[in-house]
Amino acid sequence: MRYFSLIILLFFTIQSGFTQIKNKYSISFDNAEHHEANVTATFTNLERGTVSLKMSRTSPGRYALHEFAKNVYNVRITDSKGKDVTVTRPTLHQWDVTGHDGTINVYYTVFGDRGDGTYSQIDETHALINNPATFMYISSLKDRPIEILYVTRGDLGWKTATQLIPQGGNSFKAPNLQYFMDSPALLSNHVVKEYKVGSGDKEYKIKMALQHNGTDQEASAFFDQVKKIVDEEKKVFGDYPSFENNEYTFLACFMPQVSRDGMEHRNSTVITNPRSIADGGMRDNIGTFAHEFFHAWNVERIRPLSLEPFDFDKANLSDELWFAEGITSYYTTLSLCRAGIISQEEYIANLTRTYNEVWNSPALQYYNPREMSRQAPFVDAATSVDPVNRGNTYISYYSYGNMLGLALDLSLRGEKDDLNLDDFMKLFWTKYGKTEIPYTMDNLFITLREYAGSSFADNFFSKYINDSEVPDFKKLFGNMAIYLKSEKDPYIGAEIEFTKNGLARISDYTKQGTPAYEAGLEKEDIIISIGNKSFSDLEQYHEVVNKNKPGKKVVLNYKRNGKDRTTFVKIGENPEVIVTEYSKPNEKALQRRKDWLSSKK
């Protein structure tokens, strides 16, 4: 019996030894003023043969390629004794290492000067670190724990904020590669605000690490709004996600040199904006907080199978982004309204822009929401030098899904008094979020059938998800004492901007179905006159157009590539509408609107 116990003890000792094998990183910022960081990494207990080091080509929350290896240089790779090893480069983002002794030490410099949720920015005010943009990795070691030491700039008062697990000092740990790559860090002289939510074993700290050039009072006032958002969005799902380390952190950087962005992570989010809280940032930034925190449920835990596990080598393709990003966008503004940060009147007025963007788009004839989601690698901060015809062929899955969320919510509320999108989201959270079972489009469809009935789900999916029909918003809005007001202004449908010389230049590709498109007008054309009347600014241009009744055919003189041309354009009616309230609503419709837009109990 004693012999058996010794074997068990030896087994667990060996197992414990294996679990302590870690990949270790260190990053320092001696040359921060020139946007450089120095990275060291050590990988031990490697098998003999070729070991492949990589830089990621994309980043969690992004769907396009970004080729982070372009900012890595001064690379040196040695074995445990500091001896150089043999390195080959089969691709620009991979270093194949042979001749090592079971240990690889990597040293390199990384450049970063874009402050957002995708890249890294290093300067004398902060280091905003996105790990895929910064750290090499070995994909075959994806299950190993990782330890990182941030060598912060004490002379600049830097502190460290991250969702990584603290190990003491500026040392942090991740359980595996996926968690590490999903864990950004803000190193700066920031202020931290926090409060507790939940209770018992589900009590969590909600924290905001805010770097800004404002006052502590401004930070506190802003965090008060964040708390309202956190509370309101929890009501949709009924409970909070199980945050690892019992914390969720907003990593917020409102500095003039950053770009405007928000990027969700499992237990944190990065939010950047160049506007200060005092300079309109209070209102400008809060919507991003609402969007990203909703992702703690929808995307991070209610997660499409198509994004699981996240692939760092190639663009991730998904049919479900209209739901993952679009439904989150629907709840973004709705949460602001329910939390009292914007009024119900403001919420209704805000629907106008997205409604026209989606339902007046010629792109509806090309792609349904599923197919539009699959366009993400072409548009999600992707870069290209050749012009694209997106105005005619693409609708953002954020906007499209936003409008589908609105249509689904109002359709459910119109179907039965006790149906609504909140309760559907709660059901879907219970089935696929709490359990963290990645979902498919079929799972969405079947769950909607379960919640609202087969007839409702079949109709909604066949018309609006698998096809691109326009929901009956006249009826849906009417149930909420809201209607679509049509201005019916005369219009040509070209985007016009005036040059410094007072010339009316078409600034974007003309959209199919508009009078300008049918008349053969295109981007960069200079409109000289309409109906033989000229103009020298935008106000005069609109005056000339408005003097013509819709349906009238008028001569239009223009220049293309320096040559005079003439065409005829048939004046059309502006298809854009204004979403507005009934002036004399009935009480039943007002109550439905209140149930929809008021804070949930």
C-alpha cells in the first residue's frame, strides 16, 4: 500500500512538473520615444528538429489580415547557451529554427505607433500592447501556460492594466496561447475606477483603467455612466458571465494620438478615442463601452463555431457576424436609452441614419446578411490600394444586423405580448453562452423556432436571413407609435463636394438606381450646370435641384477627364426617410414603446 502511495505521489509530482513548463516573455520600452519595444522570449523543453516561430497575421475580434511581422526586426535567436541557431524564413511571418538544444531564446525589436484595439502603440505617454501585433509564438505549444514580465517605465509613472492573471509585481500569467493572445495591456499613468457587481461566488469587480488628460472628477462622472450600462446589459441576460480572476476591465485610452476604436476580449476591452471627456468625449465614447461590454456575452461566450478556435494564420470566415456584431450594435444604442443616457426621442431619431443606410442600399440585390458577414475579411480594417464598389455591393454587417435586431425585436413584440428579443437572447445565452458551446446558424434558427414557434422562425429566416427582403417597418413601427416620414425632395443621388475653385465634384461612385447612375454620371465628374443653371456652393446646388419637380428630365452639363460633356438626367424623389414619432399616439402603442425602450426590471 505504501509502495502504491509513493507511485501516486511520484505521478502527481511529475504531472506538476510538466504543468510548470512555461513559455516566458519580457518586454521593455527604453526607446519608447521612437515607438520601439524590445522583446525577449524563451521556449524550453522543445522536441528535436524544426521549431516554427510565427507572428500572427490577424487578431481576436478582427476578421482581416494585418501582417504584424512587418514591424518586427533586429531578430536574433539562440539556444540555451547563447549560441546562434540555424534560421530559415519559409514565409514573411515565420522563422524555422533548427540546431537548438531544446531551448530557444528569441530577441527582437517591435515598432508600434497605432493606438487602437488591433495594433500596438508605444510612446512616452503609454504602451498600449495588443499581443498578436507584438509577440512571436510557437503554435504547437498552444496549450502551455505563458508568463510575461512588463518592464515598465517607472520614470514615467507607468502602471499595468490587463486581464492576464497577476503573479506579483509586473509579472502576469495566461493559461494558454489563446488567452494570452486575447489579453491586451495598457501601461501608463492611468487612473483606476472600480465597483463590485453580483454576489457570493459570482461577485465580480468591474474596473476602468483610464488614461486621459482630464480630471479625476471627469473620470468618476464617466464611470458613473459606465456603471449604468453594465447594469442595464446584465438585465438582458439575467446574470453576468463568469469572468476569470473575478474581474472585467475596460482599458480606456482617451489621448490625442490614438485612433478611434473598440475591441472586445474575454474579460476586458480596449477602447481608444482621441477626444477628451471634456471635449465631447463623454457622449462620444459611451456608446463604444456599451457595444464592447455586450460582447462579453455575445461573441466572447455566445460564440460562433466559425470563429472557434481563432486562427492566427489566416482570415476567419463567418456567416454569423450579422448576429455577433449586428445584434450587439442594436443593443448598443438601446442600452444607452434604457440606461437614461439618451432619451427615447433621441433613440428614435437615431434610427434614421442606419435605416436609410441599410434599406436604401442597392447591395440588397447582391448579398443576404449571411453573405454580407462573409465579406468581413475584405472590409474589417483591411487595406487595399485598388478602388472598390462597396457603395453598390456592401452593407456593413454591423448596420445590417442592427436593423435585423430591430425588426426581430419588434416582430416578436407584435407576435405576442410576452415575446421580445431580450428573452430570446436570455434563452440563447442559457443554451450556448453559459455552456460555451459554439453555435451555428442552424442553432440560431432552431432556438428561434423553440422560442417563437416554427411559423415565425421559418418566415423570419427565409425572408430576412437567407434572403434580403425588407421587413414591413410601416407595421412594425406603427405598433410603437412611430412612422416613416418621407420628404420626397427632388434629388439626383450623387455625392457632391465643392473644390476650392468652386467646382461641384462627384466625390464617390454613384449608386445604382439613382438618377445620376442612370444618366451615366460617375465619381470625379464635375457638374457644370443643371437645367442650364450653374452654382458655386452646396447651398446653391441644392436650390437648383429643388427647383425641378421629380420626374422632370433636364439637361446636365459636366466635365470628365477635362472634356465637356452633356447628358439628360431625370430628377428623382429622395428615397431617404425620417424615423419619427406619432404626434397623437394611442395609449396602447405608447405602452408598448415604454416596455421596449424603458429600463428592464
